[in-house]
Amino acid sequence: MKQFEVPTREEVSPVNQAIFDDLKNKLGFVPNIYATYAYSAHALGRFLNFSSGNTSLSNKEKEAIFLVVSQVNNCLYCLAAHTAVGKMNGFTDDQIIELRKGAATFDSKLDALVRLAKSIIENRGVVPDSVLNAFYDAGYTNENLVDTIVSVGEKTITNFLHKVTNIPLDFPEAVPLN
């Protein structure tokens, strides 16, 4: 298998160099996964525009989706990154583990969301009526449904990028599930 190296600022296009500079100013570093998107002159900008778009979901709801999707897809990079970001969004270590398993017994509305996201990714979009009904019964709307599906897709793109390239983690490794 080809060994993918994380490209440096000097190895990417001028457009991506500017994005690297912006990321470094905002985050303090350029995450390896974003640098890997920069192998393409266009993919990094496209992905960042997509991922930073408006949504009806809160940051906490998106993180919950990202954690369960990354677990189902077994993406070690995204599990590491979203464990760190999940903590920044107020989740405890135990809650993060539970979210990765596809539940949120600590919050009934979030539980319905996470169960839906897990079902979408595990079943390739074929969701049982009971899971979808629980989502709506929890107070979510059609807009939230569409934004949930978009979030599942958004995270799956990065999960696949890491699984194919296997670039090194630059976040603390997430604890394995039992």
C-alpha cells in the first residue's frame, strides 16, 4: 500500500497555503486530516465550506452524530478528533463512550438523534419506522432530519479519507470500546 505522508504548507497549492494559514491562526495548527485534503487543489476548500455551512443542529448535536458515525466507520482519526472536540462541547468521557455506542441515555432528545444517525450509517439510509418516529417524537423536524443526513455524509467523507490514507493521528487516541 502506498504510504501517504501529510503534506507540508510548501507542498500544497497557494490557495491551500492560505487555508493552512487561516487554520493555524484559528486552531493553532493544521490538523493532519485537513492537510491531507490539500493534496487536491480544491478538496480542502470545498470540504471546509461544506462542513462550516449553516445547519439547524447545535454543535453538540453535530458532535454526537460525528462520534457515532466515526465509531460505526471505525475511523481512529475522527474518533480521536471528535473525542477532543466533544469534550470542548461539554460531553464527559462517559457520555462520549455512550454516544460512540449509539445512545445518549443522559438526554432523551439527543438519544433519538444518535440512534437515527447510527441507523442511517449502519443501514445505508434504510431506517426503521420506529427509529424515525422516535426522532420526530423527540421534537425534531424535517429540517433536522435533512441536516442529520448531511452531517452523517460530511463525517463519512472524512472517515473514508483517513481509512484510505491512514495518516497519523495528531489528537490523543480515543479509548477503545469494550
